[in-house]
Amino acid sequence: MTRVAAFDCGTNSLRLLIADIDADAGTATDVVRDMRIVRLGQGVDATGAFAPEALERAFAATEEFAAVVRREGAERIRFTATSATRDAANREVFLSGIEERLGVRPEVISGDEEAALSFDGATRGLTGAEAPYLVCDLGGGSTELVLGDDSGVAAAWSMDIGCVRLTERHTGREQITAEARAAALADIDAALDEAETHVSLSGARTLVGVAGTVTTLTAHILRLDGYRPERIHGARLQAAQVTAAARELAEMTAGERAALPYMHPGRADVIATGALIYDRVVERLRDRAGEPAILTSERDILDGIAWSLS
């Protein structure tokens, strides 16, 4: 049994998983699973650099989580950073600041490694689903599409579209206008066209959606009275439900979205754009693969990072 601490720092959130992993038994037991919305990628798409206030938010959350790691006695620690850090010219300020607070140098992982870790986390222990799986990891700055089966990844591609990036670029934080929607869809469709030159969608039998946009969208579809991971994990959705939910969220104001009982306040301003991306992925997959199953998983790259430490 090994106690590990996995950090996933994306464009929108910083997440921590402390888990006891028994590699021989193939089991992982959560000790701590927590998240802070730090919006590290604030303005990176436009400026190419981290904003000082975004760095301060990330550093403050890291200090808080570092105390938890020390308290729980994690033996191994891995901190990975993804889309926003890959894009930021002043990433060294961020990397040094995290190392100073945590004692571990962050790894800026490639889109390919991000995809592989997401696939491992999302599909490990997956039951009741038919392979091949297409894992869609929809983040703040990038979205990964990963095709594979129980033997591993067959193909993967990281797209530079995410809920924060496209909100800042096109849609804004309130209701999505027809013009903004058309601009966002042009970016999404172009990204999917490129992705399909690397990942064939036609063979996928199950879509596994992961990360905060997808899990919150699922909570909206299920009309939950709060954010309930046990209800969200493994939920089976219909394509028509995804489309209807994306439309509903786009028509709401940020305040109306924030008032939903399952909505994290740091996600209310970007969830509508994220839902638009996921709806387009679902639509594209239906065109290519017929009617695949659509599953939501609470297990994702964070779990893959934890297993990489075992």
C-alpha cells in the first residue's frame, strides 16, 4: 500500500487527490479529493502569459493543499500542469512558485501524456461499458479525445479548445448570442476536423465524458438538488439530453447558472461554452459511429496521475 498525492493544475481548477494505492490488488482508496477554482488560465489565450492575480490564486491554493499533504503523510507526490502552463511565456514564475510551496517541481505535460493519463483514470475499473471507448476530457484550455480499449490507448489528440479559452475568445460570461455561438462553433468544428485526422471516431462504442464541464452538465440533466458524485459517476445520457441542456445553459445568465444547486461558483461563467463544446463532440460522434453509449465518469486525469505514482 502506497499513499500518494496527485495534483492536477489546469486552466480553470487546481485539484488534489490523496489516495492509498494497492498496486497488487489493483485498488485505490480515496483519502482526500478536493478542488479549488483558481482560473490560472485567466487571459492566457489573449496575452500569452499568466496574470499576477491568477498566480496568487494558484499559489494560495497550493499552500493550503501542501498542508493537507503533510498532514496525511503522502509518500509520493506528483504535480502536473496542462494547457494554460504549456501556453504561458512566464511559466517559470509559476513552476518555481509551486516548487517553493510544495517541495516538488511541477511537470508541464504534453497533450499526448495528458490524454493517456485521462484515459487511464477514466477507464480503469469501468464496468458495463462496451469498448472501444472514446474518452473526452473537456478542460478549461484544451480538450482531449482519446480512443482505446481495455488494452490501452490506440490514438489521441489534444485540441486547443476549452470552456475558459472559448468563453474569453467568443462567448462572454452571460447569455450566448447567435453571433458568439456561430464564432465558437467555427473554432470547435475546425478543432474536431483536425482531431479526426488523428483519432478515428467511427469505431467508438462508448463515449466517456470527464472533468467539471461534463460532470456539471450531467448534474443539470439529472436535475440534482446538489452536486452528488455518486449519482453523476456512471450516469448514462442521451444525445438529445446533452443538446437540450447545452441550450438551456446558454440561455441563462451567469447569475441564473450560479444559482443552480449543483453549480460551483467558479464554473458558472464558463459552463455554457463548455456544454456547447461537449454537445458538438456528441453530435460529431453520432454522425460517425451511430448511437454509441454516453457515460459520465467522476474518475479522470487526477486518478491517472495517482496511479502513475503506484
